[in-house]
Amino acid sequence: MGIVQAGLLGIAGALLAVQFKSGRSEYSIYIAAGVSVLIFLGILGQFSVFLDAIYEIAGVINLDSSYVKTLVKMIGITYTSEFASSICKDAGYQTIAVQIEIFGKLMILVLSIPVVLTVLETIGEFLL
């Protein structure tokens, strides 16, 4: 899906959601969430280009594949938690949205601990 299709889908979904907002407001939330999911799935189709570039860069600089996998997981967690949080905010559930954001941040923190430990070990080796 290109940016033009995503933009048109978003505009059409927003206009359709506005039509339902006055009568059956719950339908407007469902429409907005459905359009958001379709656009998100379109983004996932483009994500393979990004992954190929990351792995190519990692191959050029001889980066351990576990670090690349961790980086990709962190990016996935970030986008997924932001996406879910935005849908909850649009539906009027800010408390749930904040909890999703906190959970995403904690997951990234957990994933980063091995990388931070490796950096600290490397710094320790240089200092000795």
C-alpha cells in the first residue's frame, strides 16, 4: 500500500466515521479502528524493506545478529504499543492507552538489559 492509498483510505474512513458519530457513535469508533488496522497492515507490507536494509547494514559492519533481532523487536514493540494506544485514546479510554504505553516502555527496557550489560562489560574491559 502506498501513501496515496493510505491517505485516501484514512480520509474515507474519517468521513464515514463522522457520518455515524451523531447517530450511532460506537460505529464511528469501530470504523476508525478498522481503518487504522488496514493502514497498519499496509505498513507491515513495507516493513520488509526496512528489515532488509537493517540486516544489510549489520552485515557490512559485522554486527551480531542478536543485536539486530533485539533492535527489530524494540521497533515492533514501539509501533504496536503506539498504535494500540492511539486507538484507545480515540475511543476515549485514555487510562488504558497510558497503561499500554507503560507496558511497551517496560518491554523495551527488559529487551535492552542484555545490550546494556554487554556495553558495560566492554567498557570494563577497556578500563582494565
